[in-house]
Amino acid sequence: MSRIGLAFRSFFAILFTGKLPGEVAQALGLNQAQPNQAKPSQAKPPAAAKPASVPQAGPSDGALQMLGILQRDARLIDFLMEDISAYSDDQVGAAVRNLHDQSREALNRYLRLAPVIDGVEGTFTKIEANAQATVKLLGNVPASGKAPGGLLRHKGWRAEKIDLPPIAPGASATVIAPAEVEVE
């Protein structure tokens, strides 16, 4: 699984369920350790004092950082969190055009994206045997979960290159956008 795929899956899973998906944790080597089940006859040595550890970047930090960039450069979260029902379609359309341009520019600055399948949507596409992790089958899927091919409905996206800036020392990855207070 690509890093950006892991980041987005992690971000949305944590956002909506509060939990990291098991397969993402496994891919990152973050499986929870099994409780130490020492036999009663075995004495455990006293635990040595552990030095204070420096917080390390978690699996969701890249997703949160990208979300922060989209907020900073395009105000994406402000737009998504606002109730737009009172605005006309023309007003929403004008806002979305600007949001689209700024979001696309931010994505292109930090990511190089490519289609998973570089084909023409709506045409027959042959599926490689090892494509289960990169292709989602729709429609009349055989019981085996494998198919020789089908109509390409969406090309999919994968990250070829990720170039996020380092998180500033002392900054919290969970703060997507700081509050802004004007002092008079």
C-alpha cells in the first residue's frame, strides 16, 4: 500500500471511527503487542526507568498535514464545514471553482499523482492477477472475487511522489489550522 494511500485511509478512518484500520496498522508494523504472559514461576526483573521519549510522527500525521495544507492554501475545511444550504447554486459554483483551483495547486505542489490504471473510462480493461489491492471490482463480481476484466469506471489514483514539508518542532500534527485571533 502506498504511503499516501495509507495516510488517506488512516486519516478518514480515524476521523470517522476514531480507530486505525487493522490492515493499515499491520502494513505499518504497528500491531499491538500481545500482553506479556509470563508463567507464575518466572520472576520478571524490575523495570528500568525509561528516558522520556520524543514524540514520533504517527501514521495519521501525513494525512493531517495534507489536510492542513489544503486548509491553509484553499480553505477546504472552512468550505466543507459551512452550511451552504442558504446559498444559490451560482454562489456555490463560484466558490467551488476557486476552491478547486487552489486545492489542485496545493496537491500538485506536494504530491505527484498518477492513475492506477491509465486507460479510457468506459472501455473494457483487463485486470492483472495481482491487482486486488489496487482494483475494486463492481457489479456482478464472481464468488472467487477475481475477474479477467471489465469496464473501467474510474482510473483510481496513486501517489508516485510525496514531498511534504517537515512538521515544525513543537507543532502539533493534530492542529490542522490554528485559531486566528486579531489583537486590537
